[in-house]
Amino acid sequence: MGNLIFKIEEIKNNKGLKINIKPELSLFSDSLTQYSKLKDLTTDCVFSIGASSIMLEAEVEADIELTCSLCLKKFDKKIKETIEEFYDINNEEIDLKEILSETLSMMEPMRPVCSKDCHNDLIEKYSAKHAMQSQFSKLKDCKFK
Ligand SMILES: [Zn+2]
């Protein structure tokens, strides 16, 4: 089940909706920086109907390949996030692409480190570490398409 658009009428008729979604990963190719790669994404969604809105509670689980900000090694990490969002009940449909994309960029660590022991020697040499990190964050701000 990869569809991310839900008709509000259908959710209302069914008095809510519980669904597990595995979206197409290519939809989110712009959600992460070029240092990270989305490898898997699953979402457990629960839509509940309120007086004037539909509430979405979702558990997002992503497998992301990250680049260590210290040694530049690539490593995989599973990251989970719970989101809550309200939608106007008078709208026609709910499109989850935007909220999932925002959630993914929020889930991506700013300065991932591959392991606790990575470049321990550099921690003493603060200036060297600092230089590397500011270089990395400068690169992170650039968006390549
Ligand atoms: Zn590392």
C-alpha cells in the first residue's frame, strides 16, 4: 500500500482509518541532504475523526544511510518518530507526502557520528574537530539537485 492521498469522505464513512503505508522512496529524494540516503520507510497511521478536524497519529520508521560527520564513513541507522497532525474535516483529501517529507528532514541527524569511538583522538584537539564540523555544516546548507 503506497498511496499517500486519502479521501476525507471515505475516512468519515469508515469512522476513522488505521493503515500501514510503505511509500515509494523516490517521492522523498529531496527530503534528506545529499549526505544521507533513505533506504526504507514505513508508516503506521491512525486517522481519528473529531468535531471539526481529522487527527492523524503516525509512527514513522526510516532506515537511513548516514555519512559520519567525523570520518565520512557511511553507516545505516534506524530512526523512529511519532507525529501528530490535524486536518480540516471540510477538505476533500489528505496528502501525507508533505508531512512525511518534513518529518524525514527533521529525523535526519545534523552531525551523525558512526560510533562512540570515532575519532576520539580529535576530541582533545578541539580546533581540528571544530574546523571539520563547520566545514561539514557549510556543505550541508548547499542543496544539490
Ligand atoms: Zn566516524
